[in-house]
Amino acid sequence: MSLLSVRDLTVKFAMRDQTVTALNGISFDLAKGERLGIVGESGAGKSITGFSLMNLLSRPGYIDTGKILFEGEDVVQMNDKRLRNLRGNRMAMIFQDPMVTLNPVLTIGQQMIETLMAHRKLSHEEARQIAIVKLREVYIPSPEERLEQYPHELSGGMRQRIIIAIALLLDPQLIIADEPTTALDVTIQADIMELMLELCQSNQVGLILITHDLGVVSQMTERTLVMYAGRIIEAGRTREIINDPQHPYTQGLINALPQQTLPGQRLKQIPGNMPGLASIPAGCAFNPRCKYATDLCRSRVPEIVHYGEVEVACHEVQRLNSDEDRQEARA
Amino acid sequence: MFAYLAKRVIQAVAVMFVISLIAFAIQGNLGDPLRELVGQSVSEEVRQQLRDEMGLNDSFVTQYLRFAGNALQGDLGTSYFFKEPALDVILKKLPATLELVFGATLIIVGFSVPLGVYTAIKPDSILSRIIMGLSIVGISIPVFLTAILMIFVFSVEYGWFPSYGRGDTVQVWGYWQTNFATADGWLHIILPSIALASIMLPLFVRLIRAEMMEVLQSEYVKYAKAKGINPWRIYFVHALKNTLLPVITVGGVQIGTMVAYTILTETVFQWPGMGFMFLEAVNRVDTPLIVAYLIVVGFIFVVTNTIVDLIYGLVNPTVNIARMGA
């Protein structure tokens, strides 16, 4: 049985004058200890997917339909008490910006110990000892002193390590990391990713890594979902997706990587922008930006189907595969 | 810590200097002191002689320096009406006013935090809407009107509370007589305290609500939820502490303002405090007393603000007083 099984998840936002669909029929599975990447441009619904998994959407967002089975139990149906037991305990989350994630008026120790004591019957001292052990695991020097410090006394990289340590405090089955290095210095990004990979592997923790960085996905994850305008448009093993993308959007993303361009040349980009939630075009949401779009693409939403090694939602995938255009595009 | 304190004290002295300058300048423009001191039968020559003796013909600077020098020694002049040192007159009235302000502060702190937090957590509930509606009413009605209405309803119609004065007070120390030692004292201070609190309380409810709602949207509150923390702990430990930081700053200024507001409340309730005394002093053109009042109130402002800044530094870990130098 898989650790996490998301079925047909639809999330909506009730705005003042209309209700928009932010996630549309998202389905995927995650095995125990598996690492999954979710990629896409800003606004694709990656973060909303992450928050939905913990049932943490705040108004006006809400889960409209679908199931999120975590260890066999539907997160969508859980009451507040069950949800509290889930959050931080069985499923932990690492937020995007460590500068604003920790509470500025509470010490690191208070924020770690409260998390432990919210889920386990421990004395304050026992909780403190566990916190120290976990801080050591993320290579924080002199952890006893750190516990007495406030977040503003620590650097961004240090804070994100502490947040990783908090995520690991209760030995969760799954960690959801929402762009955990976007707000950090490039030199620290690699350290943090390496640390997360090491800890996930050694503790057999599942990881959902939300990012727009395909390089990070290829280094960190075994499987990848590509999202566009609230839908999964391509899914499969990370190696397959990076080396042989099928969907024109995924191809565009990979072609846009700086490594795909010779020095001095203009970077390749996908023309246009991701549509806003209120103005998702009919048919395949990507069609206005896609040079292969046909009338069918403009009228009907493509189903996600097996194609070769991956799953892809594109009407034209077969034509593309035999098309010279594609060879050209990948050259 | 010492450098910070020194800096604050220098600032306070500068503010007091400006206040004394303004107060002194007013003194010169409130009419001729001789008219209050001597009768109409005194001849012009004697008046001139008296002016010379009192130093009223000296230059502004000389007069101010003399005034400031005396003030530093605790001599703010002699009240024309009471024939006593103005400072003594005020110090005798000060406890009554401070107790009134204290009573109002208790009401404000006691009610604004729970009401502000509740209306922030449940912004759409009917009770929240009622509280917010009433708060608008409270802010809009002037203090003296609230006071008169309360006297009419609770003193005249129902007779639950006395309508004027301090009632039975108990001597505590020096001039200090307290209302909080006897049941009669308590009964007398309740209505004036509510009246004085009636404008500040809604203001603070709205302030706490607005700050709290903003804090509840923050990443660290979302993160606390993601850690599975109990909602009460999130509200009262994670959110409230951050909410109160700006509230403390505003609160410090408002305590000073409340001392000034007591003029209205004390007048309506015939409360024998500084505010009531000030109004009488104005009616009697008792210039030294008016000037002394301005300086004492200015001093209270400066002291409360300095204390509040120090408290703020203690509550907010990102302000490190010990390391705050020049």
C-alpha cells in the first residue's frame, strides 16, 4: 500500500464574485520513503497542492472534492483533533522563507519543544534533549546555545536547518518541502538540499519537493509531477521526464534551462505567461502558448494517459513524437 | 543598557525643556498678574514698583531662566487662589487623578484584549459584529456625554452608583488617599472610570483586532498550525505576543492622553483631581497653577513614554536594550 494516495483532488477559491478552480482532478501516489518532485511555473498550483495534503488551506480556498489517503486515512475527512495529530507529527512541512517562518518572539527552544509536547507526553527536559539531538543531526553547532536564541539572531541558512530539524522532530512518514531553498543564498541552497536528501534517505522519510528548479528535482527526487494551471500534465520517473519530456510544456521548461543554451546566446523561453485562475483557456490550458496546438487542443481538455515510460496529458503527443519539430526543438 | 537609559533621559530632558518654554510663554499671555494680585485702588506708581520687584519688567530670557531655575528646585510659583505653592496644590490632587486613570486602564486592559482577540478570531460572528458596531458608537460619543448619560441612568434613574465625588477614601501615604480600600470608594470610582475608558476602550479593541488579524495571516502562524499546535496556544502565545508589541507603544501614548482627558470626566463627576482643578484654575485665571499643571502633565507624558519604551525593549527580543548604544 502506498503511503499517500491522492485521488481526484479539486481545490476551489471562493472569491467575491466567482469561484475559481485552483486544482483540478489531481491524482498521484507516493510510496513509503519515496521522493517526489512537483514542478511548474508560479501559479501552477504546486504550493496549494502541498498545503492541501495537510488540509491547511486557509480561506477563501477549500477542498471541493477528492480524497487524500494518508496511511489509509482520508485527510479531507479528518476532524480538527485528528488533523492536529497528523500535522507536524506524521506529516511535516518545510516552508519557503525561513526568515518569516519562525515566530520572532519565541526562542528556537520554545518552538521546538512546543512541537514535541503537542504530540508526545514528554517532560520539558526530555523534549529539550530530543531537540538537541535533532539540531545535531542537521549540523547546527552548539545546539544548547541555539535553543536559547531568537530567530533574528540566526542566519537564513541556519534557520532553514532548524526548520528541517523541527520537521524531523517526531520522525514523520512524509515531509512536504515548499521551495525550501528559494529564499536562500545559492551557496547555501546546495548544502540544504544535500542535507535534506541525506536525512530523508537515512530516516526512510517520504519527501514531496515543490520547486521550479528542474536541476534540484533531478538531483533530489525519484519521480516528478509537472503541473500547469492546476492540473498534472506530465508524471513519471524523474530521469525519464528530464531526459525525454513528452509534453510540449515540459519540453519548454527543460529547453529554458541555461545549460541548454550556448554562452552568449539568448535563453530559450516559453512564450506568454501562465493564465490566471479566473481566465484558464478552454481545452488544454497550455494551448495559447503551444506551437503544436490544434482545434482539438482548443476545445477539449486532454486526459492524462500512459505514453511510453511516462504519463502525459496532451492530444498531440503521438504526432509530436514522430514530428521533426520535436527533434529540432530538442537539438 | 546604561547608554540607552542615558540617551532616553537626555531626550526626556529636551522634551521637558520645550514644554517648560511653551508653558512659560503662555504665562506671559494670560493677562496681567497684578490685576489678580492687587485691587483696583492701587495707584499706577505702586503697580510699576511691584512690577519691578516681581521682575515682570525683565527681558523674556531673564524671566524664563529665573522661572526654570525655580522650577528645577520644585518651585513652580504660588497659586493666586490657594495662596500655596502650585506644585503642592497639584500633588494633593494628583492621587485622585492617577487612581481614576488606573481604574480606566484596568477596564481597558481587562476588556480590550479578550474582545480584540475574539473579534479577530471570529470576525464573521454576530457577537463580533455587535462589538465592532458598539465600538464605533463608543469612539463617536464624547466623554462628557457618556458621563452625563451614565449619571442619568445609573445614578438618577436606578440609584446604583453615586453621581459625584470620591466618597470614602483611606489615607495611604503623604497626600495619597485611595478609593480602592472601601466599598464606598469603589462605588464612587466605577462610573468615572468607565466614562474615562469609554473612548480608549473601543480604540484598543479595534487596534488589537486589526493587529491580531494581520498576525493570524502571517507565515509563522501558518507554520505553527502545520506543526499541529493547539489553536489556543497559537492564539495566545504565538499571535497575541506579536499583536501586543505595537499595542504597547500606542498604549504608552494613550495613558498620557488619558491624564489629559480627565479634565472632562472629573468635571462632570466633580472628581477632586487635577483635571477638575485645572478647569477651576482657568476660570480663576490662576496662571501659576495653569503653568504648573501643564508642566506636571508634560512630565507624566515623558515618564510614561520612557517607561513604555523600556518595557517594549523587554518584550520584543529583536530590540536589545543591553546592546543599544548611541
